[in-house]
Amino acid sequence: MKQRKLWMLAAILVIICGTSVFTSCSSDNDDNPVVPTDEVEAQLQKMTLREKVGQLFYVRPECLDTTIHFNQPNSVDGSTDDIRAIKLQAVNETMRGVNEKYPVGGVILYAHNIEDEAQLTAFVSQIRTLSGSPLLCIDEEGGRVARIANNGNFAVEKFESMAAIGATGDAQNAYHCGNTIGTYLRRYGFDIDFAPVADVNTNPENIVIGARAFSDNPEVAAPMVVSYLQGLKDAGVTGCIKHFPGHGDTKADTHFGYAQSLKTWDEMLSCEMTTFKAGIQWGCQLIMTAHIAAPRVIGSDIPSTMSSVILQDKLRGELGYRNIIITDAMEMGAITQQYTNAEAAVGTLLAGADIVLGPQNFVGAFDAVIKAVEDGTLTEERINQSVRRILRLKKQIGHQTLL
């Protein structure tokens, strides 16, 4: 407990030290096991192009069953009525057949994929046998976005909201939340939690973030974010901060369509970037993109997920982030209303993303990336850059067998 309190104090001091500290920091958490570069390179050299491309996709299980057709998800729950009704809760033979040709790097489970402990345990075991050695992912933020805690068949601690935790002003409460969630996620076999929300909820008309954020004050939110991440890590689960470059100053919901922030980059640096810099300084392994437009940063209305200005110039170049960039779900309206399935998958990789999360048509997106490499739109070395980051994370987590 004494060590934990000292760590909390150090985290808060980092926040107070100022912007110059953040911009010069690296994203290497001293607690992360060092994976020798030659191990990753040796693994990479053994992989076929299809095996490499598979590592770039994290999908909902329904995407592996090509007999299932579903509409665009339309809520924070990430599901539509038709897909909820299917209740895909086990790996079937169609999925195995598709997966033989289309390996996958990760699988994300939603509320309708989870019935109870016995079913979840069996499902996770089945997913572990899929080609690509997929990591198991979930959105378990706490509060209204909690696939397991909001299921009455699971006896786990519930949390009112991250806003309620932020309002206490005590980062130890965020640590407790992250550690509690991480502990039961680890018990059920999950590797990655797409949490915490690092957005600063500065727009009171925001309909998608709201109480999912810790605060409307970046100086309050930042230590909460890193404390939550540490709680997950201490439980053996990898966290992911979202939604870069910040979804807190928007009115619309990117699940439905276009949303924007009209802030300049300087304005974001003084607010939204405070939490993301804190997460990078701590050593976060994944940052999730937002599909919001930021025209006063990008110079156009394209979603940030599709923007090299946001992902490469700002996140990697200016902020010095070196780990994995994962998209928000590519089946969301902000993407599907502007891009085809193929354009979205290839375009976000060209922009600098490493993992394409939740394409509505996984097979089509996979084929599009293969074609893009074959025709020179994407180079294989560009694919290798992302696969190296993904292999490094898998080896840190303990996934030695990848193929």
C-alpha cells in the first residue's frame, strides 16, 4: 500500500510538471518486460503475408461467420437488434472454416456474446484455438459500458461511472476500479480492456462520452487515467486509452455519423492532450482513435482515424508515441457513411493505424489489404511496421505461439 501511494504521488507530480515533460517522454513503462528485437524479427520472417495481415484485424466473432449479415451498430453498446438476437456465443464450423484462410489477431466480445460464466469460459477456450492466436478484448470501462458487470449472471463489483470516481478527486479510487475490473477480466481469460476513456468531457451537450469520462478538467482526469491503467496492469490486463485526439468536445455520436471538434491543435494541447500525454508517459500499449473530424487541425473534414496528420504527425511525431494505434470500430456510421469497407481498411493503415477494429465485412477488408499490398498501394514493409508492434505486445502478454 505504501508503494502504491508513492506511485500515485509520482503520477500526480508528473501531471503538475507541465507540458515540456510530456513531450519529451518515451512510452516505455519500466514494468513492461523487454522483448528482444531479434525474437520479433525472427517471428516476422516466418510469417506469410496473409498471416501478417491477419494480425492487423481485431473483429467481433460474428465477422468470422459469413452466413451472418447485420446492420451498422448504432449505439455505445456496439450492437444492433438483429445481431443481439443472433446471440453468437460459441465458435461454429463456419467460423473455423473462414478462419483457416483468414487468420485474425484479436477478437472482441460484446454483451450479447456473453451469457454466464460457464458459457464465457467455454467460448474463450474455443477462441484460443483460432488461427492467428487472437487476443481476447472487451469494452469493460465500468459504469454504463460494462459487458460483464451489467450482466446479472456475474457477481462482480459494479461502478456508477468514471465521472463519479473523478468527482472524488482521489486517484486511488480509479486504481481500485481498474484493478477490480482487471482482476475479473483476467479470471475470465481476457487480455485487453478497451478502457479507460481518456476524453475530457468539456461539452455538456456531449451525448456519447458524458459520465464515461473522469472529468471536464484535464488536470483531474489525467491522474485518474494513469491510475486506472496501473490497476489493470497490476491485475494482468492491458489497457487502451481512447478516443484520440479527444471525443469530449463533440455533440454528435460517431456511431451514427459525422461528428467534429472545432478546436485548434493548440487548444487541444492545453486540454485533451493532457490525459493522452499522461498515458503515453505512463507507458500505455494501445491508443484508440476517434472517428471525429478535427478540421482546424487536419485542414479537412476527414475522420481522425483516416488522417495521417492526427496519427503520424501529431500522435507519433509530436507526442512521441511508439506503441500500437488501434481504430475505433470501423463499422460505425462516421466511417461507413463516407468510405467503403475496403477504402476504410486500407485508408486507416495508410494513415498510420496498426490495428483495424471491427470492420463490418472482415473478409472483404482483409482481401482489400492483400490487394493493396499486391498493387503497391501499401508496402509490405508498412505492414511489417504494425506487425512488429503487435508481436511485441503479444510476447509481452505471453502469447508465444502466433500462427
